[in-house]
Amino acid sequence: MNAIVAPGTQATTVPDHTQLPDKDGVPVRNSQEPWQSMLLTESLEPELRRLYPEGNYFIGQDVGIYWREADPPLLGAKAPDWYLVPDVPRLLNSELRRSYVLHRELMAPLVILEYASGDGSEERDRTPWQGKFWVYEHMIRPAFYGIYEVELGRVEVYHLVENRFEQLLANESGRFPLAPLGVELGIWQGRYKDYDLPWLRWWDVQGTLLRSDDERVDEERREKEQAQQRAERLAEKLRSLGVDPDAV
């Protein structure tokens, strides 16, 4: 069998993350994409801070993963819509990461998520050295690869087992457990940022939806309002019994 040879000439000098392009030039395909990434990140952050109290993890949102040296550099990069790399510093030399140079740091992402447009053929492309599925499976090698079909409101998830992606079956709740994070990934229909749509979201293992920042604030406000209403009802009851609630 003939060996597969990578296209592209190897670069003579190796640029770092500050010199490499941080985008692949592909425009955002719909107005939901930035909010979808924000929702995934915001809601997962509390769990990540618990798992990695020193903050050693990196979340990329449409930011390049450089998996090999190439000339031009983008021949050796993919820019997933969302990904998580554990056990790496968030900053490099006190600077925010503009990309993730896998062929230098050698820590594979734990999760890569792509938001598919159309029929998802781009996200399932197995063309050697070019197709996203092939590059993720053979070269970048995340433990989990999810393809979120935005228009259909569904997600399929693959798990890397013995060097190959195996498609996972959803659990009885219709979600996909990601054991290393202690969370499940699935579809939630609801309103976020004034968009009532199916969203890709996280749940904990007890089946509780992980909240966004806005949702946590709203929940805290509702709890305060409910506590105040209970206090007011109790005060009214005491007054009806001839008891001054301020004297209790």
C-alpha cells in the first residue's frame, strides 16, 4: 500500500501563535453561530473552573488549530467553531492565545464541535489531509467530535476509540455523556439572546441544564423575588393574627 504524503511544503521557520493567522477566512454562516459559541462557553465555565482550579484550559471559538507545519501555514490548520483543550495554560508568555499550535504543545483537544450548514458534508469530509473529519480523526485527534446540524436541530457525536471515530448513541434522555467533563451534550429548544431556536447545550450528570450567565442572573433574581413574596405573605399572616411582624 502506498503511503499518504502530506501536500504543502514544510515551513523553513516555525512561527508561534502570535504570528500565525487566527482565522481560516471562512465567514460566519449565520447570526446564531456567535451566540451558540458564547452559550457553550458561559455555561461550561463553572464546571471547568471546578475541574481545573488553576485555569489550565483553553477554549477556542473559530480559532485555528495548527496541527502541522506547512507553507502557507493555513494548509496545516483547521478552525473549529468551538473546541476545548485541557491541561494547557490559557496564556502564553502573558499573552492571550491567537491560535493553538498543536504540533508544538502536543495536547490534543478534548472536544471539537462544528456547526454544520447544509447537509454537513464539509464536517464529514474524509479526504486525506484536507477533509475536516479526516484531519480531526487522524491528526488532531480529539476525544470527542460533535457535528451540530443547525438547520435540523440535531447533533451527532463521535468518540475516538483505538485511533478511529466511533459514533455514539444518545442516552435515554437523548443526550451524549462526555465522561471526562462530567457533562452531557444535547439539544435544548428555547430562547437565548432573543432567539427561540434549538441550541446545543450542556447538562450535568443529574440532568440539570447548565445555565448561561444571563440565566444565572435571572434565576437569582427570581429566587430573591420569591423569597420576598414569601416574607410578605408571612408578615400579612402575622398581622391578621394581631402580631406585629417587625417585633418578631
